[in-house]
Amino acid sequence: MTVDEQHDGATAPRRRADVLDESAIPGPGRFTGPATGAELPMLAGFLADQRATLELKCAGLDEELALRSAEPSTLSLLGLVRHLADMERHWFREILAGRPDVRPLFSSPDSPDGDFDEAKAGPEAVKEAWEAWREAVAFSDRFTAGAPDLDVTGEDAWRGRVSLRWVLIHMIEEYARHNGHADLLRERIDGTRGL
């Protein structure tokens, strides 16, 4: 993942829309899900693509994940990972699986933006965030795969009754919005650009 590419021995600038090197993350790669057919695999594929994009935007970084965008903002790549781990847990585990005992890991009523405000540099903090995110994604994927259909519902204090269909679409939107933030954060850290 570099800003410039080598072509015939010469360095040429990359376009922002060029695809990032996907060898940094395991799996079949992004944008390989179905483009026709049943709704559930298509939605799950789009969500998987957005999750993989977040991983790519953070690939190769450790301490730098906690670098802030610009004062006074507390937005950071590490904060995004923490926030999205909490969102996965909230929508799939707490709301759809009906587990009101599930609470955010990185924020609280006393620190509602703790996922961002309290994201501090350090290998343990980075490891904790990625482990929480991966565990939450794994649960979400198992829940989605085991659902009888997209009309499974749960009750949310903000939206009222929501369906699995709505949650999948909302999570695609949530990741897409925050992946836009990740684009800017990553470019500010080391100049890396790409889709």
C-alpha cells in the first residue's frame, strides 16, 4: 500500500480510486460477493466488503492507530475499530439476539464517546480493540447465517422494532461512513490512499 507505484522503473502517482493491496488481510478479497440472487448473501457480502476495507485501512499500523485526525477531534483509526466493535455488539447481540445484558466495551453512560476519547496508543490497547472487533464480527456473522430470514426483529430504544434486513443495511452505512473517515486518517498518517 503505497501512494506511488512503479511502472517500467519509473514512479507514477496512484489515483485515489485505485484498489489497496489486499494481501494484508486473509480471505477471498473484497467485492467478490454475489451481484445477483438472494438478498441475504448480497447484503452480507456488502457488509463483509466494508469490514475488510476497515482492516485494510488499518493494515501495517500499530501505535499509529491512535493518532488523532486534528485537534480538538479525538477521531482515530483505533477509535473507529473500538466504535465499530461496540456497534456490532449492540445491533446483532443486544438488539437482534435479545441480550439486554450486553453493554458497550469502550463507552459508558459516564463516557458516551469513550470509544474515541479514551483510545490510547499502545500494543495492548490495539490488540484489545482488534480482538473485540473480530469476536463481535464473528458473532454477527454466525447470527446472520443462522437467521431463518431477513425479517427477524429486535427492539431498539432509538429506532423501535428493527429487522435483520434494516440492521445489515444500517451496518453497511455505518462502515461506509466511517471508512470515509479512515481514508482521511490513513492518508494523514503515512500518505496511503486507495479504495
